Amino acid sequence: MQKKNIEFLNMMYLRGPNIWAYRPIIEAWVDIGELEDFPSNIIPGFYERLNAWLPTLVEHRCSVGERGGFLQRLRQGTWPAHILEHVTLELQNLAGMPGGLGRARETSVRGVYKVIVRAWHEAVTKAALYAARDLVMAAIQDRPYDVQAAIETLRELADDLRLGPSTACIVDAADDRDIPCIRLSDANLVQLGYGAQQRRIWTAETDRTSAIAESISSDKDLTKSLLEACGVPVPEGRLVDTPEEAWEAAESIGLPVVVKPCDGNHGRGVFTNLTTQAEIETAYAVAVDEGSGVVVERFIRGDEHRLLVVGDRMVAAARGDAATVTGDGVSTVEELIESQLNSDPRRGRDEDHPLNFIRLDSAALLELKRQNLVRDSVPPVGTQVLIQRNGNVSIDVTDLVHPSVAATVALAARVVGLDIAGVDLVAQDISQPLESQQGAIVEVNAGPGLLMHLKPAAGEPRPVGKAIIEHLFPEGDSGYIPIVGISGSKGKTTVACLVARLLQLNGQYTGLACSSGLFLARRHVQKTDAANWAAGRRVLLNRAVHAAVIENGARSILCEGLAYERCKVGIVTNLDPADSFPELYVHDIEQVAKVLRTQVDVVLPDGVAVLNADDLTVAAMASLCDGEVIFFGMNAKSTVISEHLKEGRRAVFLRHERIVLALGSDEVVLTDIASIPMTEGGQITFQIGNVLAAVAAAWALDINPDLIRAGIETFDVNLVDSVSEIAASPVEALI
């Protein structure tokens, strides 16, 4: 039915590389109905309303390529699907998500468009699309629309879904290194890398963070005893079980003292600079409820510092300052805290704020009591009131840390056994050795927050995420296992099974996701079609997998995207001129080629595209590859192969019924076609092509030619559907 409206026909979340982008996107099919006849320049007041509601659209360059470009298109006349794309991106941006890529493309059906937008989170982008549709229709129909309410709704949704800042900075650093990332839960558990090369993080903890070390760090008394035994300066102190014992310990240690829970965190129940029995007993009563025991220790004079240790080195340091207010003769202490401290825009409840709100907790009330004040007291004009001796630790002092202090905190982390640690120490001057000022380490923490180093209240932000990634993935380690992706019209499954067989013979535990199912080495773990994103991702999640072979049909690429970001080898077997997917608005072989070229687009710079030289459309994809190209073909004298070899490159082809591996003018005969059972003596032409593709892929993976020969000469295509029979071949003895 014709109508003046924007209707969503379908939304597909493409989770991996696809025909539009390397990153996840949502492809929304929209029907604009009669609005096809109403470009923006003929709708009265539309430009003015949209520009007033979203003035930041001026930053959209669009195809014009300059600031304000999209607004130019609006004035000249553009269609609702294109406008929907830009409004969706801008709503995401205003909600705190980067805008990213956007496209709007006509389909073969009049009024139906594909709108493509970057999807950082599926739910957020879908909500943004619906909000954008409502906003655009309101602007078209001259109806009111609450833009701020829509943005706030999207922002709340994004805040619920996004990674915390500590995890996010590590993921961003991994992305800068092109290390793939997979979010494993709605929380902050993230996999970096694939298969056996993966690492896992959860905020600032890694899969190298020992559970024993974490337990040690949570026991402050045990931590202190271990540090002391290794010569690390720590304050004298001991565990106590009663208020009376706390006072006895204080007298023995010498006043002033600190009273704190032995396994507390975030500074809860910590009381410093205590000098009287009443203060100590009051502090004990609070501290005992915050943990499983109470520690009394010597008070160290100076500022609190947090030093971040990653691996064997200190990478960042921050200092805390006392929180004070100044009396005005009118306001109460509580009111002064709100007006002078909590009004600071750097303070907040969430992780985007480097400073927390100041609250009059039990420790703060004790400080007021020492000054003969309570929360309702009105300090005289100019009187400075101490609220917290050590406020938020958020002033960067990394460049000031004395080398001996850096070495000491690194030692403390090693003693506890933590690969990433937040070491708390108290010192009057961090630029001097601790011994000269009686400074000491007071805590060693697992899973330290990174925000103070990423967004310090003062000083330079530190690249702590980069430091963690360098710790997990030393230079040269990309987190990738060898991945072979296979696309094409025909032969994909056979080629996939044969390549997986060759990798397995080469001693690599191989995961295979193809139309015949999901295979993990010798186990056939899923017997239904597994040539899809979900099955491919299962392979890459498996920590046992050292190599992966993943089949990707055109439909899977169109509807889901690839399961991996990049691959070592990308194979395109062939293109059937009859291929089309009209239900997906893909009608001819040129469009299908654009889909399958995705496999070539994602080949790593040090990887290889294996392309069919006998199919000129496939061969033309060579120019799209970031890495090397190996052509395979039945005709050794084809123009494509001949020119390729003249350039000193590699090809695999058939000559005189024998498979030849050629590098420029150098040639090696692999075997006779008659020796390969799956070709039935060389009578099945399409199987010869499949063998050539698999051989080229194995060569690209540096598998020994003798092993390649043994693998193809003992491979029976009838075994493709049975991994148990594939694995049981006598050639397994070669592994």
C-alpha cells in the first residue's frame, strides 16, 4: 500500500566483516513509500526543523567531502533513507557512541532502500534507527519531537551495554595493534586473539592473574608479612580481635596509628592518624564490619599514592590530596562540601569521572570531631576544614617517581604474584627513595582501577591499556592463529575439508566449520550445516585450536558477516554465473562478486589470497588483496598465470596431468592427478580444481610438499561427511 511513511522491512546485524565494512553494522531495509516522490528540498520547513533539532549535523561531510556537506545535500534535495542514515549516526554520537560508517543504497524495488549504519552495540543501533525514523517523520509532518528525551534514552542504553573504562582502554589498545577482540559476556570479560593464541581480560585482571595471588592481595596482613620478608618497606602492625587489643597494639607500635579491615577495599573502614583510645575503639567498631578482621599499623606521614605495575615494570603513578573546605560564616560543613567539592564537574558516581563525590562517612565524621565540628557546624570565614586526609588518588605523578621506588613497587607485585597490580604507598615525596623519608607500601591490589591514570584530575593521561596489551602480546604476537577462509559458488566444503585435513596432518589441532558440520580435530561436534558465523566463532573461541578453516557462503556473508576480522589465507573457488539472491536484493553475478570479494578484503598483509585463475571475475580480485596472491588453474598457459609468474610470484596449475607448484620460473612437480583418488584418475574436472585450491592454500601455510602430497593422495572425498573416517586414514601415522 502506498503511503507517506518510513517502514522498516528487515534489520540484519552483520557481526563481522561484510560487503559494507570491516566492522559490525546493521543493514536496515526501509520502504519509504510515497516519500520517494518527496525529496527534502520540496518539503516545506523540513530543513529548518531538522537543523534546529540536530544542529550538530553540520559536522557530517557526506559525499560533498566538507563540513556541512550533508546540510548542502538536504537543501539540494535528498531522500528520507539517506536522511535516516545520517540522523541515526548523529543520535548514536550524541548518546556517547562514535558515529562511524553509514550508507543508504537503492534496491531494485522502487522506494525500498538498504540503510547501513555502524553498530557498536546491536540494541543501541536498532533503538537509534527507530528513534531516527520517528524524528525524521516528525520533521516531515511538522510535529513536535523530544530530541533530548530520545538521546537520553539511547545514552542510558549505551551506558548499560558499553565496557567499563578500564576494560575499554585495553580493548582500544588491542584494536590499535589489530588484535581481534571478542566480548564473552555482558560484563567486562573479553577475549583478545583467537584460538590457542587468545588471552582473556576482566577489567585489569588477565588470564595470567593468579587466583592465589589475588587471595594473598586481599589479605592485608599476609601481604605485609610476605613483603617484609623480602625487604620491602611496610608499616609495622598486627591483627587484632577486640577494641582493647586494638588499643594495646597502638600503644605497642606507637601513636599515631591506622585502623583498617584486613581484607577491605576501596578505602572503606580505613581510619588514619588516630591518636587516642576513644578514636581507635570507634574506628575498630566500623572496620570490623567491613572485613573479616582488623589491622592496626603505624601511621605513615605523607600523601597516598597509587602506582600501577604491569608485568615487571611500573607504568603509571597517581597521588591523592587532602579534601578540605573553607568556611564562609554562613554555610554548614555539609553545604560547603556540596558547593566547594561536589560541584566540581570532575566528580561523579560513574566511571567517567576521575573524582568521587565526598560523603560524610564515619572516617570523615571522625576528622570533623577532631576539629570540634559536626556536619551542621558553620565554620567561621576563612577557616579551613579537613574532610579527608587523602582524597581521590587522581593527580598524575608518573614522571616524578624515583627509580628506586619504581623498582620497589615492581618487586612488591612480584612477591604477591600479580601480573597487574595497584600498589598503594605513602610517602612525603615520591621523587625520593622511601627509606630516606620512612615511606612504606601499605597495600598491593589485584584488578586495580585504571581510570585515575586514564583521566587524572590533574596531569598527563597515561597509556596504561597499551602497556597491558604489550604485556599480554609482546611485539610480533598478533593474537592470530592461522585462519583459512573459503568462499565461492561451488567446491567450498570439499576444499575446506581437504585443507583442514592437511593442517591436521601437519600437527596442528584444527577447527573446521563447513556445510558438513563443525569439527574439532577428530571430533564431529555438530553434524548440521556449520558454514555460518556462529559455528565459525565457536572455533575461534576454543583455546585448543591452533588453526581454523571456515567456509563462508555468499548468503552467510550477506546476512551475518565473517566470523573473523582477518585471515591468513582467503580462498575464492569460483563464481557461478547463475548465482543470485533476489530475496536479498542481489540479482547478478557482479553483485555476487562484490559479496565474495569480502573474503579477499580481509586477508592479512602477511597473508595470501588463493584465487581461481580460470575464472576471470575471481582473478580480478587479486588487486584487492593486502597480501600475496597465489593463483590456481587448470591451464598452465593462461594469461593470468603466465603474467603472474613473470612477476616472480606463485601459482599452482596442471601440466601434463601433473600438479605443479611454480614460483616465477622455478617449478616443482607435486604429484600426478591419477594418484589422487578424489579425481577418479583425473576424470572429475571440478575435483581437480578443488585439489589445486587446497594445495595452493597448504603451500601458503608453509606445509611441506611431501606432506601435501601424502594428504591429497590419501584423501577420499566420500569421507567429507565423516570426521571419524577422515581421522582414521592410515596417513595419520605421519603425524
